[in-house]
Amino acid sequence: MVSRLKKGRNLDYLLLFAVCGLTLFGLIAVWATSITDAMKWSDGRFPLQFVTAQMMWTGVAGVAAFIAYKLGYRFLSQISMGLMFITIALLVIVFIAGRTAYGSSRWIEIGGFSLQPSEMLKPVMIIYLARWLSSKGAKLHDKDAGLIPFVLMVGICVTLILLQPNLSTAFILGAVALIMFLMAGADGKQVAILIAGGFGLGLVVALLIPYQRDRILGHFFNSPGTAAAQKEWLEQMAHSAGVFGQGLDGIQDFAGRFNGAHMDFIFGFITYGFGVFTALVVVAVFLFLGYRTVQIARKAPDDLGMLISVGIGSWLLIQALIHIGVNIGVAPITGLTLPFISYGGNSLVACLVGIGILLNVSKAGESREIKRNAVYAHGGRNRRPRLSGTHRRSGASRNRER
């Protein structure tokens, strides 16, 4: 029994190893894809400047993930309102004193570093929304107590992101929020209406923004422009990659045609340089990450943990799916990193913090299962009542199981 309890205190090593593998491979991929840009931007003096920066951010992100794991999802949920206020304030500051690049204002310069509040918003909104949804119970079906407050909360966040403009991140936030809303027990008709309305609004906004309109028209109608040319190059790379790739020289040949091959287009270059086999392994690891997330959500000790797991898993998989879709030419060009792999400190910190929180939920769920099994092993007489077949209780009581 003691050994089993010790096992319950261990990390989810399968999830941890998968994420570490993606992150370490990301350093290799950034090194291979960033040399051309590094030479160009540093006048040939610092060919490894991006991979060096990514290594530094990997250390920072690892520490941040460890802190999130130790603090725990329950404590983070208790301070989530304060975190939301800080994040929203930073999103407002972006419009006042933010740095504009690639047609968007998304960054705040602080002491030589660039802070991207939209990346910070992803885990913060998920935790805050999970706490709010898990506290509602049956009231979630009420329009005044459930639907309208949900739309207002998510709408504020999505609107601030759209105004940057950052359509892809706004889409991810909206999609994740809807998935969490549905999993919390919301009415399916309400969710369907929100999906239809959100899709229509997103399309209108995209067509009103010139560079977004160019990307959509270039993808679906091959209208002249940068987006159409990039789509054609990505398709050429995918078709000529081969099983084991064209190597570093092949990557360098195409890297000069893209602005930021180590960021938004890194999966396409992984496929071209390292081969289709390596690309499929990367996809398989992301699918495994999704599988582990589902298992963590199923075993979560309360609705708060379940919703946080669903939110984080949905966020990472949707973002990876969009990035991969763009890089194989089946989705319009958009500026979105591949989680754990693309260059970008803010993205890496946010993603690894999300994993730290997932690991904490997993630990809590495993410990709960072991304690329940310990009760069964002792026969249950003169002890705690036996639990029902479904490990989460129904009704309002489950919402307070924290």
C-alpha cells in the first residue's frame, strides 16, 4: 500500500516526456530554420542568436511551469480574477504603448524583452473560466445567470485580441471557451448559436482587415499577393520533402522566401528538411498529448480540474492543428506558432505553464483514485462510504469538491 501511495505522488511521466521531447526537438528545429534570418538581421555576426534566445526562454519557461505545478490548479483558480485583471490591463496597454510588427500591435517592450499579453491570456482565461463555470451548476442553463455573463466575459477577451488585430488567437480563445462551456453542461442549442454567430463575426472581421483579406482570398481563390505565393511554396515543400527530408541545405534554400521560417512556418520546414517521417512523429506526439489530456480530465477530482484540463488540451491541440494546416497548405496563412517547437518566448512560457497545471491536475486525480482504492481494499466497514461508479458526484455538491 505504501508503494502505491508513493506512486500516486509521482508526476505523469508520459506527458512530461512527450512535452520535453517536443521542446528539445524545437530547439533543433529553430537552429535549423533560423540561421538565414539570424545572418540577415545581425549582418552575419550572430548566426545562432535565435536558438540561443530560445534556449534561454526554455529555461525560463521550465521554471514557470514548475512554479505553476507547485502552486496547483486550485490555488491558481483562487487568484484567477486578479490574474485576469492584470492580463486585461496589459492588453489595453498594448494599444497605448505597444510595439507594432507584421501589421499588428501585440507586444509590450519591457527591459529589452517583448511581452505578448495575448499569450498570457490563454492559460489565465482558461483557469478563470473553469472556476466560474464549475461554480454555476444548474444555473448554467439560465440565460441571465449563464449565457449572458459567459458571452460578456469571453467577448471582452476576444474583442481585445481582435482589435490588435490577431484573428487566429481570437479564434482559439473563442473555440476553447465554447468547448469548456459545453463540457460544463451548457445547453447544446445555445452553444450552436454561439458557434454560428462567432463564425460569422470572425469572417466579417477577417474580410475587413486588408492583410487578413489577402490571406483568405489568396488561399481560396489564388488571388495575386504574398499569401498566395507562400501557399504555393509551402505546397512545393510538402510535395518534395521525401521520407527523410532534404537536409539543412534544403531548408536554407527555402528559408529566404519566408519572413520568420522558425516561427509561423516551422512545421513546413520540419517536413521539408527532416522528412515526412519526422513530421508524422511530431503529429503523433501531439495526438498522444491530446490522449493524455482526455485521461487527466476523466480522472480529475472535481469539475474545476476537469474543465481546466479540457481547456488546456483544447487550446494546445487547436493551435497545433491550425499551424499544421497552414503549413501543409490546407488553411489560410496565419501568424500562429506551433506549441513547444516554434521560436517565441511568450508562446513557450504559456504552453509550458499550461503543462505544469495539467501535471498538477493529473497528480491530484491519481492521488484521489489511490485513496479511493485504499478504502475498497479495507472492506469499507466502519470507514468512509463507498463511492459510486462514476467518480464525480452529480449536482451542486460536485461543484464544491475543491
